[in-house]
Amino acid sequence: MKCLSRLQAIEKKWQQYWNSRGTFMAEPPVNYNKDTHSSKKFFVTFPYPYMNGRIHLGHLFSATRAEFAVGYHLMKGYKSLFPFGFHVTGMPICGAAKKLADEIKRYGCPPIFPSVDAPCPSEGTASAENTIDKIGQFKAKKNKLNAKTVSKSQWDILADLGVPEKEIPKFTDPYHWVSYFPALCYKDMRKFGARVDWRRSMITTDANPYYDLFIRWQFRKLYRDGYIKFGKRNCIWSPLDGQACMDHDRFSGEGVQPQEYVGIKLELINYTSLLKEQREQQQEEDDDLDDGLAEAMNMKLPRFYNNPKNKAIFDQLWEYQVDNVKVYLVAATLRPETMVGQTNCWVLPTGKYGAYYVSKDEVIIVSEHAAMNMAYQGLNNDKPFGELDFICEISGSDLLLATVRAPLSPYEQIFVLPLETVKMDKGTGIVTSVPSDAPDDYACYKDILENRNGVAEKYGIDVALMLEPYSPLPIIEIPDIGTLSAVRLCEENKVSSQHDKAKLTQIKETCYTKGFYTGIMRMGPFSGQLVKDCKQSCRDLLLQNDQCIVYSEPESEVISRSNCVCVVAAADQWYLDYGNSAWKDKVRYNIEKYLNTYHDEVKNQFLRTVDSFREWAASRSFGLGTKLPFDEKYVIESLSDSTIYNAYYTISQYLQGGSLDGSAGLLPVDIIDDSFFDYVFDLSSNLPDKFMEYFSNDTAGNDRLHNVKKGLLVPDVNSQIILAIRSAEDLLNTIRESFCFWYPVDLRCSGKDLVPNHLTMMLYNHTAIWSNDETKWPRGMRANGHLQLNDAKMSKAAGNFLTAGEAIQRYGADAVRFALADAGDGVDDANFREETANNAVLRLYNLLSTCQELLTNSVVCYPESYEAMLSTVGAGSANCVHECVFLASIIDCTLRACSAFERCNFREGLIISFNDLGHARDQYTHSCETRKVPYCRFLIEEYISIQAKLLAVICPHIAEELYAEVLSRSGSIFHDPLPSQDAFAEMMKCMRVFLRIDDYVQATIARLKNYLIDALKPRKDGTAKLPNGAKTAQVYVAQDCPEWQMRIAEFLLNMYNDKSEECGGLGALPKDASSRVSKYCTEVLGTPKKDLQKVMKYAAQLIATSKTDGPDALVTKLPFSEHSVLVAYSDAVRSGLGVDQVSFYAVGEGPIPPESCKAATPGKPIVFFE
């Protein structure tokens, strides 16, 4: 507790310091000119969190990617800006407010629920569930999700968030949420020490009139430029809410889009109608038809025509007045081109299907899931939007063994057979069977054909009649596989049944991928064409021939925040035309030319998203937000108003006066029009008339200007900029310069789940708004994974959950930052360990005390500066070698940490700047202690300075304390950046040798320890080689190696550095290096056969070592004197070996004869013990 209390006191002190001095308030340079200025700047943003509760560790994790990045660029000396807003647009707040109002209305205030486990859902949900029947419009979700989302009352949810009981009723007003939770988030982020310019913060929706005007301007511009259109388009739809359900309105299924299916119309053969038609036709030809005609006509039909199953289905439908209409089993497919290979169709024997009118002349049999989606797409016999024209329920067992006509199949009729893995919540519940190229179909086909597990008998299947005549058809030829790919691969892989899932999954990937992209059609109307080229054509052909219906459903399940299973609806709506090919091309160009995505997989995901992006519903009927300016009965949806607000951050302080909702606004709302935004966002050179008139050059106008300047002034932050404003045009240009300086966005940090929607939409809208100015397009987007807590998914229900406020209170801000940085880099899910945060408290506290102690115990001594240190550098010099190694390590750690931070790999940077640099410090202090010399003041101060500045990226409070209290330096550490990386890199050129020395010493001590282990082993007869242990050690260094060894090493080094493909490329030896050495020895060096084994053994050692040590293993001449270095490190060697005395000799100079030291080679000394 002592450590934590001390750290939290430090954090509070520095947060007050930053706040009072505006440390993180960022402004352009004085006299900035967008056409000539080249000042280094960094502008980073993070998707503003949704304010329906307290922020948690997951929010903090994503936010720290931006926060750490701004910290790093501040330490680079860049002008750096990190703004932070609060999102309240959309349905979730409205839904929660309504739910709370329903609870209070039903159960009082405070509500008394019937039981803790079963509070009543909202009226909307209850009403929906009470009116569900076979022809209902939707169903509420009833599963684990329902239990999780509905079992807890909204009253209890707010209470758990810490809302006082007397305050809870106020949350029935959605706008109370808008004012309540942003204030708490602001407080949490302040305690976190976020390096945010809070002047620029805002809330969204019409609760903030300035942001509202900004969104209206954006949409009017998009509309004028043709990017927004109106029409009937497919979208994910919430039947309960009666409007489109976009990503931020979803409890689950974020990123899911409509998926188009081709519904193959498998006509259920009506034998009665066929017979009737034939009778009528015959009667026209012969009026004297005898009484035996019926039997005769019946005999003309194939023997399986009079299928009792079909008659039973038609009889069942006739009971519901269904007669003289076509009846179809509709099978949904994504591969219409394969329909030429149909041999049967599958249904789920236990499935519940329904018969529905889609028009007055057509009845379809499908799952209720599919029918619901169709009903919202107009496939419901002209019934009202979303209403089913339901006839009756039909079970899967009723459909089994019926016969249908299958479009494009060469078989005139096919049978309906059982498949126990058919999904009723995906597609129509009816599946066409193409066993030639679908492994699952073939496996099931074989199961029935061979009566595996008695399946044929179980369902009464006459295999000879229903399966044997319907062999798989060779419809697609795949290179290297041939036709009948599923048949061939299933047989080769010995698939045992339809339940052999692992093998079938692998085979399916091969059949589907290779078949689609490289396969050639060998049957049907598109024979000879590539499969991938005829998919659309086949769809169109089936549609033209009235042999299919086209409908869509969600790619996977989507649940709205109102707990409703969503469908796809063809609804009239305003939409952003993201499917526009020219617009797509611009976005791809931005991604390819300008956008740094930090990971190739993220870039590829962006490109895939752009390829598949389609029209996006930009409006909804109700919810919080901004009204669509050209159709005010609609509200702009929550992702559509969140695409270019980064631009608003650059000017918001001039509008809102530091208030979140604009209530302290400095400029009247009625002078902020489209011409204002066009001008300040560098889209027009025309001064806005209303703005200019308001600040007209008279006494009133001057007074207004004076008041605005007074409201904007922040001493020591923007004094020179504000005082230079003398007219309305000056003010406009100052606002415009703020935008032009900070734009484009250098980095946008976000969770990876926003790549398929929000982040891609940001790219789209930037290329649209600034279509003619590529300098304004985003430059970087960094996606991170989700955050686990203690190696498990964060879950309130499971008790594995931490809000940001709880974490900061428990561990302090810097320890939480430390653990968040350590949680992980990359796009895979990260893991916050409370153990790491807890340990960080002690580690940071110890760092502070250690640095203070080091400085206290250091003395001013040589070297006293970088210049003095560099003057000692030279091969063979042992003067100050320990100090040089320490300085080289400091520089190396700085360069490596900065490289990691530049790539947004903050865990890697933390490890280098905290662990590696700390290890270098400990090595140096240990060497001083063993040498009995004081610490060098210059080096200790330089270490603490670099340590503080690198740590400032992650843990700014402790860094400030090191800088101010330990080093006694004035001002903030963020105003004293790291040394130039270029300067350090240049210095490293002559200091790198000392890193080699450090590696050499560590490797040598490890190698000599192995000699000691061998020396202490008993002889074969059991006697000890050193009865009294090792007391002294004599180390022998080889100054040179034999010429043949030098030639072998040189030959291998040349191969290692050879960039040609023949030699394996730069950075490794080719696989045949050993045989090349053998050839070189015999043909070039002329090595005698008796020596070849010894030579090849040496070469093999070098080859093996090069795999771990790289080219250094192949260098026979070190860039320093081994003898001098080992003498300088004699105490470390003696301590490492545990001997009383150690001496060092060059081979041939000590008491041990040279013949006994042949094992010594350059870089690999040997040792003798006594």
C-alpha cells in the first residue's frame, strides 16, 4: 500500500501540473502558412466511446494505442494532438431509457420485480412475444443471449454502474444519459493521465448544436456530390424497432452484411394435374375415349410418377383451399452454376417447414427463417411489409421421398432425401445435392447408397429406385484433379461417413476454392467456361426462366440491442452509395498509396471490405442523432455521422468554448453555415458572408471579436496566435490554419472489429469530401485485438470485468498503463493480467528509488560527456570499456525502443526500454562494484534521462517524477524530447563495437563455464581431476587462426552475403553450403585427403553457429583486442567462474605450450584450471 499510495500521489501531482499549464493543449506554430510550413506534427484519434455506461479496460486498451503514440511523438519533439470525444448517437440509449420507463411504469419507483431472476422485459418485447404465431412478423431471441441481456433489469444495470437510486429515474430521458456518462468518462480519463487536449472534446447529436451543424454540412455536401441516394435497398432490419439495424445498434453480429441467395425452385410434381392435362389432351383428339383410358394414360407415365408422397402433400394443401397453383421446394444456394449436377435434394427429417404464398399463383415450402426474410423483401403475395402469407406447417418427414423437377439438372425428376445436418436457421432448410463437387453431399449419398447405420431402412428409401439411377455427374473439371472432385477426394481420403467432419472440411476447401477459381464447366449451358465467370450468368438465366427466386438474409445471426433477431429487408431508405465503382477505386488508391496499416493482414482486410462494400443505410426513423438535412423525418445513423469528425476536432475549440455540448459556445449558431465549413475545411476560398457580417468592422463587431478572443485565450498555449487576430478574416484564417496544420490524420487507432465498417467508411467519406485534395486523406490506421482479462474473456456475468475507474483505483494509472502496454501488440487478442499491474506498482516504485540512489552514489569523473566518451573509442583500447559498453547499450536500447514505438509495438518498446535498459544499468553498476569504482555521474544522469524519456511514452507520471525530482530539471519532460535518432544512429556507428564486446564477454564467460564443468567431472576411474576444486584459471586467447581456417570462413562469409538466388539470398547460407566447402577445399585449396575430415568438421561448426550468430560466426578477426577486453573484465570472469584468481595470455606467451592451446580460435578462448 505504501508503494501504491506514493505512486498515486505522484500521479495526482502531475495531473494537476499538466492541467494548470495546458501541457497537452496543442496549437499550430505561430505564423503558420499551409503552403510553406513543414513543421513536424502528429495527429492521432481514437473512435469516441459510446456513452451508455462507464468505460472499461477494453476501451482503455484501444485508447492507449493512440495515447502511447501521442506520448512517443511528444518525446520526438513533434507538435502532437490527441483529442477525445463522446458518442451518444443511435438506438442503444433510447432503447435503455424506454426499457427503464417500462419497468417503472409496471413495477413502481423504485421497482419491485416479481423475482430477482425474471424481471419483466420492456413493453415492446413483451407485446411482440405475446403476439407471435405462425404468421407473426418476428420472434424475440430465446437462448443464452436472451438470458444474459433480458434477465437483468435496466434499473439494476444502472445501479451496478454506481448511479445513485434517486438519480436512476432521470435516465428515462435519453438526454440525461448524454450529460451523465460523458462526465464520468472524462473523470476516468483525467485520472488515467490521458494526454488529451480536452478543449476539443464534444458530444454528438443535436444536443450539441455545433456538431449537429457540422454533420448536416457533411451530409448536404455528400448529397450534392451524388454520394447519397434514396431507394429500396437490402439492409439488416430489426422487426421490433421497425428500422434498419446498423452495426452500433447491434448486440451481436457487428459487421454482418446481407448475403444474397439464389433460391432454386424445385417444382413439386402434381401427378393429378399431369393426368388431367393428358386426359383433356386425349379427349380433344378422340371423343370416343373408352373407360380404360385412365389406366392406359397412367401406364404411359414412369412408374414412380404416382408418388403417394406428392399426392399427400397436395392433399394437405387442398385442405387449406390451395389448388391449381405451382408448389415449389425452394433450395437456397450460393453456387447456381453447379445446379447442372443435381441428383437429389435434402431436407431435415425433423425440421418444421411452412407453405407460403409468394404470389397468387405460386406456393413455396421453406423454413420459417427464410420466409421471414422473404416477407421483408416483397416475396409475400403483396401482403403488408414483413407479413407472411402463411398456409400451413409441413414437417420434413412429410417431404421425404417426394419427387421434384430440378432446373438445369439432366435428370427429369429427383427425389427428396434426408440429411440430418441441414440447418433450419441458415438458408431455406432445403438443400440441393451435387455429390460430384460437394463433399458433404457425396458422403451422405454414399451413406444412403450403402445403407450405413441403417439410414436407408430408417427412412424407407428404395435405393435401387431413388439413388442408384442418379449417379454423380462430371460437371466441373479441375486442373490436377479432373472431374468428380468430391468423389475422388473422398475416396482417396477414405471418408467414412457424413460425420467425418475433419476430413470433409479439408476436402471441401479444396473442392470449393479450386473448383470455383480454376475449374471449367463441362456440362450445362455454360460448358467450356471458367466456373468463376459463369456464376452471375447462370443466376440471371435461372431468373429469366422463372426457375429461381433471389432473396437475401444476414450472413450470420444478428441480434439488435432491443433483443430482436434481425432479418434482411428491402426498405426505402437514404443510403451512402459505397458500392459505386469509382468511389471504391479512390478508396483502394488511398489504401495502396498512403495508408500505413502496420500489419499486412489489416491492409488485406481493408481491401476485401472495399471489394464487398455495398450501399449503406444512412438513416433511421428514430433514435438520438442529427436529422437528415434534406429529409428531416429521418435521423442519421450512428456510424454514418462518425466518419470525418476528426476534422471537427481541429476547429471545435473555436466553436464550443471548451464545453462538451457547445453551451459555452463562442460563436452564434446562426452564423455557422455551409460556407463557413467549406472555407475552414479548405474546400473554398470564398469568405462566409454571415460570419463576416457578424464581425463587421464597427464597434459592435470589434466588441464581439474581442469577446471571442478572450474566450479562446489560454496563456502560455496560444497567446501569440490569439493576440494576432485583428479581424474577422484573421479569425477565419486562424481556424482554417488549425485544420490545415493538423490534417491529415496521421494515425487512427481502433479495435479490429471496426475495420469492416467504421474505419472503411472513414476512408470512403474522406475521399468524397476532399475528393480533389489527397493531402487530406488518412495516413495511418492501426487495428488491435480485443482485450482479455487474466487469460479469460471479460464478462460481467462471470465476474471477470474491470471498469477503467476500478483498475486505476486498484493499481494506479501508471501500473495500469504498464499492464496495458504489456498486454500485447498485433491484431490478435491481448491479455491484461492483474498480476502484471500489481507487480508494476513495485517495479515503478523501485525504479524511482533506484535512480535516486544511483545518482546519490555517483561522482563526477572521466568521461564527463559524449565527446569525452567517444574520444576513448578505439580498437584495442580498454580505457573506460565498461562505461563505453553502458553508453552503447543506452543508445542501442533507445534506437530499438523508438523503432518499436514507431511501429506501434508498445509491448516490444516497453520490454526494451524497461527490461533491456534496466539490465544494461545493472550490468554497469555490478561492474563498478566488482571493480570498486564509483558510478560515473555523466552516465548515470544520461541513463536516468533516457530511461525517463522512453518510459514517458507508457508511464508519464513516473517519468515526470524522475525528470523533475531525481534529475532536478525544470518544466515538463514532454518539452525536452529524446535525442535525435539520426544523431544516435550516427554515434552508434562507432559505438557498436562495444555491443560486440558485451556480447563477446557474456558468450566467453558462458563458454569458459562449460570448460569448468568438464574440468570438474571425475575421470573414468572415478578419481577427481581437481580434488580441491578450481582455484585458479589461465585463459588463452588466439590472436590469429591458421590460414586454412581463415580461407574457409571467408568462403562461407561470401556465400552468406551473396544476394543471388543461387546462394539462398542475403541473410543465410545455402542448403548445400557443406558440399560447396568440400568442393572448394579439394579444387581450390588443394586440401589433402587426410586433412579433409578435420577441415569439414571445422566448416560444419561454422555453418551451425551461423544459424544462431549470423555472419559474426564467420569473422576470424574481431574489431577489438580480446586480451585487453578480458583483462578489463577480469573481475567478471573470475566471479563467473568462481575462482580465486584468473590470468589472461595470448597463445604462445603463457606457461602452457602452444601445442596444448590449438582449440583456441579468434573469439573463442580456452581455459586451464588448477
